[in-house]
Amino acid sequence: MSKILAIIGTSNTGKTSIIEYLVTNLVKKGLTIGSAKHVHHPDFSIDLDGKDTWRHANAGSKRVVCLSEDEVAIIRKEKGPEYKLEDILKLFQDEEFDLIILEGFHWMVSSRKEVLKIVTAKDVEDAEKRLNGTIPPILAITGKISNILRGKSIQKIPIIDLKDESDQLLDLIMEQVLPTAGN
Amino acid sequence: MKSQQKKFKLIKFKETLSRMEKTIPNNPLEDKKIKSVRVLRRVLTEDVIAEKALPDHDFAAMDRYTMRTQNIQNTSENNPVKLNNTGELYPSNHPTKASIGASEAIYAVCDAPIANGVDAIIKADNQADKYHAVPSKKHLSILKNLVGANGYAITPTSIEKNKNSIIDIKIFGGLEFFNIMS
């Protein structure tokens, strides 16, 4: 059973950078990672206008699968906001993942106790807004807030500066993903 | 007074109009397509209609005040509108039965649900002079008449080109919120 970790916070608080850092280092530790991101922009498409796959979809294909040497892309012409957490997790079912990292999806995970959470915040006020109504486990608070409150905590949740305390963050995740890690 | 009356002879309205029409060239200015962010203090030639909802789902894409268009239509720096901030919504409030009343605003945190009746949103920003207005929800025309009523203009085509952009019309500088939460 994969563990799920959601990185939640408002835009421009460093969610993607943290995920980039975590994936890089957790993969080095031998973990198999999957990740998903929520995009707010209505016209977003990972496809490129005018490309063959785009033409398939534009003609009406509900699902377009593109296979190349090193990548298989599946484009589902569906409404992302209508997905539930379980629907997202189904997309990872065909392989065993140690950890599935979600970027965003706060509304989906805030009341889910099986989802680990890391909050990114600019300042204390920002952090408190993200924490409001969000249930544990919340492993850490990070982002710009750590520049002003390094080593402190909010609601007993540690504020971690990724620049200098990144190992601490990795350890917190490893303890959850692999409870026996380090033994 | 008498000497002034001798100097300035009064003329009839029709004659005044006739003189003005002869003096002022009858060639109205042509409309011009410009970026929406450069429209402040220009004259609107057509209503501005947001053809696309941003976001296209009913939860907030950023921290923002949500409200009703009809309550802010005539807002300007010289004509501030006062809205009661009646509450806050968080992602954990999904799904919500909250609704918004007349002259009310609800603060919605990023990823929080949008209250029923909301059709306009203003991005919350620490600096009061940097409010942004963006359309919310489907089939919305929140900018219809809004800009024109205040003498500011956006050409509709510039919105189409920038339909994913935040429309910074800056006329909300006078908007005030009263927080009546406990």
C-alpha cells in the first residue's frame, strides 16, 4: 500500500521546488515515487497544439495514448476537478509505489488522516490559514516562513528550512514511509 | 454688470450648438485594441465579457475575497463600496452550503469551496492598491458595464487574447471590507 504525501500551500510558496527536492533525494534512498499535480488554469493541456496527439484529441478521442522510446503518455479528456482522491490513486495502481506525492489538492486531503501533509507558507498568518481545518498527520511547515521562524514550530508542527535542515525533512518522511528505516 | 453684458452678448442654445458643431470635427475616435493591463482611464467602446471562467471549478485558486457582482458594479476610487466580510472558507469546508448575501464578502483560502451566489472575486493582497479582479464561475459576465460605468475601458478583444490572465482593472482601490466576524 503506497503512502500518500500532499504538499499543500498557496501558489508561489515553493510546493514544486520541495517536491523536486524530495523526489530527487527519496529516489536516491531507493524509494519508488509517483507524483500528481493540480493545475488551476482552465485551458491547460500537456499536449501541444497542432501535434498528432492533439489532433487525435481534437477530433474527439476521449483517451489518447502516445508511446515513444522512453515514455508512455496517456491523455484523458476528462474533468480533473471532478476526480476524487481514490480516482487519482487508481492512476498509480498498475505499479508498486512507496510514496505518491500530491502537489495541491488541499480540499481533497484536508480531512484525510491517511494522507501525510507538508504545508508551505510565506509567514505565520499564511501557515495558520493552511492549517485551519487540516487534520494530522502534518509532518512539517516549510517555505519562506522558515527564513523568519527557523527552528520554531506552529501548533507543535516543526518549521523546517530546506536549505539547512533538509535531512530532518527527509527523515520525517522516511519514518512514515519505511517505519523500520535506519534500524 | 452692465458693462459685462455689453461685452458678452448671450446667444440662443441652437446657435450655440450650431457653432460648436462647426468648430468640433465630426470624426469620433476609433477604438483601439490594447492590453487589458493598460486600460486605466480609457473609454470603453463595448461591454467587457469574460468568456471563460477562471478557475473553471467551484473552489478558489488563490486566497481571495468572494462577492456578488451586483454589489460592486459601481465601485471606483471615488465611490467605494463597503462589504461585510461575513466569514472565511477553508479547503476543509468542502463541500459547503455557505451562501453570500447582499453587500457581503466571504474570504476564501486557496482550494476552499466558493459560496453559493458568488460570482466575483478579488485576489487578496497585502497591499491595498493591488487588488485584482478576475471572473469566477461559468457563464459569467462580471465585467459587463462595470468598467464602462466608471469611465475606464478594456477592449473585449484584449480579454480574449489574455483570457487566462488576471485582469488588473485597479478600480477597486476604494473597496473596503468590514470584518464583522467575532
